[in-house]
Amino acid sequence: MSDFWFYFNIGLDHVLDWKAYDHVLFLTVLTVPYLFRDWQRVLLLVSLFTLGHTLSLLLSVYNVVQVDRRLVEFLIPVTIFVAALYNIFTSGKGSKKDKLGLLLITALFFGLIHGLGFSSFFKQLTAHLDSKLLPLGEFALGIEASQIIVVFIVLVLSFIFQTIFRFSRRDWMMVISAVVIGMVIPMLISNYPW
């Protein structure tokens, strides 16, 4: 049972570590267009992100896929930048329901990229194990739990700012997405691989 909590906590820490806040930024721009009543859609997006994250870790741990770490470290902020830009250009332009298919595929794809960024650490962590599937599942549960925490916080903040402070949904999306872009640009510059 202690192994479960070990890998689960690593999953929690992976997302909630403030030194590596890229995950939180991505979840923020993924969640900011939605309200509490959209919780099922947000949960689906987050779960697909986790699935992609877990799949890329699985492929990497079993040496099916190997990608240059510098490229992955650059692509992670690119995914955040693209998601934030998408919010800015689509804010106030119709229902997200119409764009759900694209968002689901994008969340899965971005999860694949983010998972590759953690693969070398996870490989080292599980190198002594014959089977890495159970620890990977436990880690994925920790990831999912921490992502739900972040999503809940973003939804609460969205509720507060849109209800109490009377921000329009469009303005809220644009402001938060612009702030995230401002935080990601230095990451893009410092991780530029060429």
C-alpha cells in the first residue's frame, strides 16, 4: 500500500510543484473558458490530457518512443502558448460545444507532449522494477487528482470574478490567457532548442 501512495504523491507533486508551474498554466488555459455547469466537459478534457500524459510515459518507459529532451522542453511551453492564443481568438465567439472535438484531440496530443517531459525522471524512478504498469497507473491517479484540484481552483476563481466582480466571461478568458502568455514567453525563449 505504501508504494501506491509513493507514486500517487509523485503524481500530485508533479502537477502541484510551484517550481514547475507549466502544468498549472496549461490547466488554467484549458479550464478558464468554462463554468461549474460545464464540469463534465472539463473533466473529460483533463482526463484526456492525463491519458495522453500516461501513454507517452508508458511508451517512453518501455523505450518505444525517445524524443530529444530539449525539443520536449520547448514544446511544452508551445502547447501552453497555443492553448492561450486559442482562448484569446475564440473568446466570445460561440459555444465551446461546437469545438469540443478539436479540444479533445488537442488535450490528448498536448498530454502526450507533457508526458514526454517527465519521462526521463520516471524511467529512473522505476528502473529497478520489472513491471512499470502499476506504478504508472498510481502516478496517473495522482496526476488526475492534482489536476482536478487545479481545475476546481480555476473554476472557483472564475465564479468569483465573473459573479462578484462582474467580469464578462470573454474578458476573464482574455485577461487570464494574456497573463499566461506573458508567463510562457520567457519559457519559450529560455528553452529554444536551436
